Amino acid sequence: MLKFRLAPELSEKVSAWSVHVDSITVQNDGRAWAELEKCAREWEKRCAGLTAGQVEGIAEARRLYREFGVDPTRTRPSSEALLRRALKGQSLYRLSNVVDVGNWVSLEFLLPLGLYDRSRIVGDEALVRIGGEGEEYAGIRKGPVHLQGRLCVVDAEGPFGSPTSDSLRCSITESCREVSAIVFAPADIDPHRLERAGEALAQRLCDFAGGQRVRSGRVQRGGDSGAPV
């Protein structure tokens, strides 16, 4: 069973919620994407005339980045990138049921998250920590994602995730059968908001990808990521 841990030095800066779902089927049936588009249009209507920075709820993800000296208006949390497209009336990318569920949850709760193919994570433990000098990984449909001084997720092989962009190595493809995911937030976030986001992610992966929930819970410092449910 994969366990996520939070590096001790992050306990006053970061909260995270992990989800593990197996027996999924990755496909592009459009059902989750339709819900994602509905969520985007609701944001567009609700926040007409506002910029992303003026939307209530966006400050938490930005604060998470600023905790590590990262300007969130230049390196944007994945949740804000989705919100910006929604407010412009742009359609959101349709990728697969699993990725569309992740984007839907991220946009609804305005929190960045990472989705990973469990079979590509090396070892039984992954650590959320700050990237070291020169650390990077190949992004999805982009060049290297630089991690020095930034929040990242690391397994026995090296970094594979961040709140900004997932890695190519652990990306979700049609061969994926098990998903491990993390929702990122600052330490002072309303814990109920983080829990609702994590639980929504777990439930929607089951509902829209035919998965079976294995585990869902808060990531602990140096410990387990939650009791089995």
C-alpha cells in the first residue's frame, strides 16, 4: 500500500489530502468533461467581470506558493489556470474521464491537485517536500518542470509531482488501473474544505471511472496518509 508523507519542515506550511482508487477504467466518454464544463460555466456566470485574483477562494492556492517564495501570478497553481480559462469563457480540455474528474475537483474547490498512475510510482512511500538544487522532471506536453525551492512529490526514483504540473513519468494513460492523488493546500486552510475536495475526488473517480476506493485521508507528517475506508 502506497503511503504519502509530509516532510517535517512543511508541517506549518502545507496541508494535503491523498486518495487511492483502484480497478479504474481510463476512457474518454465525455461524462466527467460535461460536469467540468458545467462547473466552468457556473464560475463564468458567478464571477462575471472579475479577474481570477478577485475570486473568493483563490487566495489559498496563491498563499501556498508564496510560502516558498514562488510568485503565483507567474507560476500558476493548476487550479488557477483552470479558473482563468473558465472566466474567459474558454472551453476546458477534454482528456480522459480520470483527468477530467481531477480538473473538475480542482476547479470546483480552487485547490491544485496531482493525479498519478500508481504502477509508475517506485516504492511504497512518497514524500511531499521542497525540491533540491537542479531537481526537475519531464512535464506532460511541455519541457522540464523545475522544482528547486518548490513543493514537489518524490518517490524512490525522484520527483514525479507538484501543484503546478504533473510528470510525464506518472501520467494517466489508458493502461492505468490504479490512481493515487494528492490535493495540496496551505496549512491554515479550512480543514473541511480540504476534506470535501479529497472526498469528492475519491467518490467521483469511483462514479466516473468505475473505481473502487482503497484509501482517502489527510497526509500526515512522517506517517500514513489516512486510515482505509
